[in-house]
Amino acid sequence: MSSLRVLVFITLFIKIGAQTGDDVKHLITQLFTTNDYVKQVRPNRNQLQPMILDLDFFLVGIDEVDELKQRLITTGYLIIGWTDEYLNWTGADFGELNHLYVPQTDIWMPDITLKNGFTKLEKLGSSFIKAKVESNGQVTWMPFEVFESKCTIDITYFPYDQQSCNIIFVVWSSSVADVMVTLWNNGIKLDSMEDNAEWSVVSTSARENVQASESTVIFTLNLKRSSNYYLMNIIIPIILLSILNLFTFALPADSGEKMGYCITVFLSFAVFLTIVSSELPKTSGSILGYYLMFQLGMGTFVVCCTTVELRLHHRNGDVPVAIIRIMKCRNVNKITKMEHQNETESEQGITWSDVVSSLDVVLFWVSTAMVIVATIAFLGLLWTR
Ligand SMILES: *[C@@H]1O[C@H](CO)[C@@H](O)[C@H](O)[C@H]1NC(C)=O
């Protein structure tokens, strides 16, 4: 859609606003044949002066942010302007013709390129793109590209992450004494920007940089991921499953359902994680990844506890005194009353089944506390950044 728009834009530009076709022919003969234009010569009459390039970057769309390959793919075009001192004429001599379109291969072009590119270093534009030349020698060139640039992507706060990516343009061969690139406007132009479903642009900036006689312009794109999809499809279902997991301890051991229930929850967790892992960035180290590990660990913990509980539940024989003492400590008030009645411990009729149900209560609250603390810590880390 957007590339179409640019193509239409370029096609409109090709139309020559001259009075007659002969004027254009004469002008082209004058500029390129009579004046003997040599495109290898940097068009400064005084070669001690550097050629100043003005650069603007129009972002058309963000195509992809690849966490695994650490790259950003954007579609956009540059507007590069400079003055070609060999391409000037007096408009009156050519029927008030004051601009001309020439293929980019016919005139001098700066060797500007994407410095942090992902694919091999290539010249910008293509032979069908034309540059606009005005009668005062001002050349405007708009190469349209899909830029693949390197970008370090940190997924610690996924899916509430923000990424900052640089798109760096450099004058490759020429030194800063020969060709220098400067900014036309500040920042990236977003006028023709198409929305991306996952990423939105928070802010942009641009700066010029001259380092070791290399002239660069650095455009910075700050991107924010829209997290709603991940909240709805990953985070909330996991929290709900973890609540189901806790309620294993609310089922009485007699019911015979306890083991089946907790294994079902564990399995649905495992199946869900398999689905979810395809949605996650394939890089490790995100807080969400650690939280998923914690939840899986909790699932294992609940299954193990349930197994032990069921084993105890079906045990015959007396409950050891030590365990009864521990249970007494938990219910100090009740036990104090019992002690007044002066009964011996074994006569109080505490069975393994009672031990298991008090264990259930303890484990329920302990696991609830663990899940709540971990979930608050997890959401807090994501949301308060
Ligand atoms: C073109 O520009 C140069 C200076 O850059 C000037 O000397 C020359 O007269 C100009 N030619 C025309 C036809 O205006």
C-alpha cells in the first residue's frame, strides 16, 4: 500500500514541467554534452570544499522486529539533497524550464549507505529512481528501500518491553573532508507511516556524528510493543490455571478425585505452555519465562505433595506423638482445653486422615502465599518499569 503511494509519487515527479520537448533536449545536451559532465567528479568547483549532503528519513512502516536475529526491518525512504555545481542553468534560456529529472545513474551520486545493515553493503536506490535537478544546481534524490538493520533487542520485560533501534547512514568511501552528511530536519518523519499491529513508535531522534573522518547520521527509533494480546492470551490464562492448581488442596482426600484433579491441571499447564512457547521470543532471559518456570515448578510441587498426602491418608496405625505435638501447637486453644480434660494423646482419636486434612490447610495457604507473592512480584516488575 505504502510502497504503491511512493511509486505514484515518483511517477508524478517524472513528468517534466517544460514548455517544449525541445527545450528539455537542448538543456540535456547543454548540461551533459556541451559542458562535458563527468559523473566521477565530485561536483564542487572548488575541490577543497566538502560536499554537504542533507538527509531526511521518512519511515513508511515497521515490517519486523526479530528478537532472535536481533534485527529490525523497516520500510522507508531517504530524501537526500545537495548542490551539483555543474548542473546549473539559466531558466530563461530554456523556455523557463527550471527543473529536470535524470536517472540516478547519470549524475554524480554520494556513496551513502546503511552502516548497520544486516545484509551485504549495497548502494541505495536503483537505476529507475530519478533525481530532481533544479536550475540552481540543487539535486534531490529519494531512494526507497527496505532497510534491514541490526538492533540489540532486550526481552527482559517482554511483553511490556520498549526497544530502541538505530538506523545509521554513512558516507562509506569518502572522508569527511570530501563528503559530509548533515541532518535536514530533526528526527524521523512519520507522515507517511503505516501502523504495525504489534509495534508503535514512541519517539524518534536523530543526530550527526563525525568519528575518525567518517561522517554518519544516526536515526533512533523508540518502539513499544502492544502487550494486550500477550496479557489476554498468556498471562491471564496462566494465572487462572495457577488458581486451579491451588484448589487441589481444597479437595478432601476421601473423595478419590484429588490425584486426578491435580494431574489434569498439571497436564493442561504443560499443554498450554507448549502452545505459548511458540508465541514467545525464542531468546531466554525474560521475566515472563522465569514466571512460567515458577508456575511449572508449583505444579510439580502440588502433584508431589498430593501423592505424599494420599499415602499418609491410607496409612494404618497410630499417628506418632511428634506429629500430634506439631498439630497441637497449631491449635493451641483447642489443645489447652483437651489438656484440662487430662486425656492421653493417643486417646484423643487423631487419625492419619485428620493429619492429612490439616496438612491440606497448611499447604493451601503456603502455596497461595507463594503464588500471590510471585505473581505480584512478576506483574510489579513488568508494570512499574
Ligand atoms: C553555475 O554556478 C557557477 C558557480 O557555482 C557559476 O559560476 C555559473 O555562472 C553558473 N552557471 C549558470 C549558467 O548560472
